[in-house]
Amino acid sequence: MQVNLFPRSAVLPVRAFFAITLLAAAVLFASEHTNAQQSASVAISVKDHRFQPGRISAPANRPISIRVKNLDSAPMEFESVSLRVEKVIAPGSEGVVNVRALAPGRYEFFDDFHRETRGVLVVE
Ligand SMILES: [Cu+2]
């Protein structure tokens, strides 16, 4: 007589349980990974050739999206050597500057059309 210790009817639910557990773990991992990569947003304005505020802060290790509003009647160019970005923003208009995930530190930026207009992004 053949003894089947693991009848099909018992093995299948166990397999299904493991498959569902693995799938759930994969989904959880993927969503955590997505959260880590979700960009942080910061906003800044330029008025009378001054950044307002002059210092903005953002979390480390996440891409950063900087919304720059130009309230002046002259075009400006948001630029940063350390952030490796530059973007011209028309008067009365706004632009979004996307920055890679950064290590903690201070990253200076300026208006390339008015070099005295300077600000700093503090990443912590
Ligand atoms: Cu430039």
C-alpha cells in the first residue's frame, strides 16, 4: 500500500501560502523603495534680486524638486555649480529645478544674471 505523506490537497495550500507571502514581501519592498525615491519639494522666490528665503532646507538621500518663482520684472537664471543645474526663469513666471538625491551638506546657488543674488540649500 502506498502511503502519501503529502497529499496534493495539503501541499497546494502551503505552496499558495508561500507564494502569497513572497508576493506580499516583494510589494512591500517595492513600495518602500519607491518612497525612498519620492522627491521632496521646496519653494523659493526671487524678489528685488533677492532669494526669499535665502536659505532653504531639504532631506538627504532623496531627489529634490525646487520650485523657483521669479517675482521680478527681469529674467533670472537659477544656477548652482555644486548641484549642477541652471534654469532660466522668465519674469513673473516659475520653474521647477530637479536635483538628484544629495548627501547632507550646504549647496550654494545664485542667479547667473545677477551674481550678487545668492542663496543656500541645506541638506540634512
Ligand atoms: Cu548660467
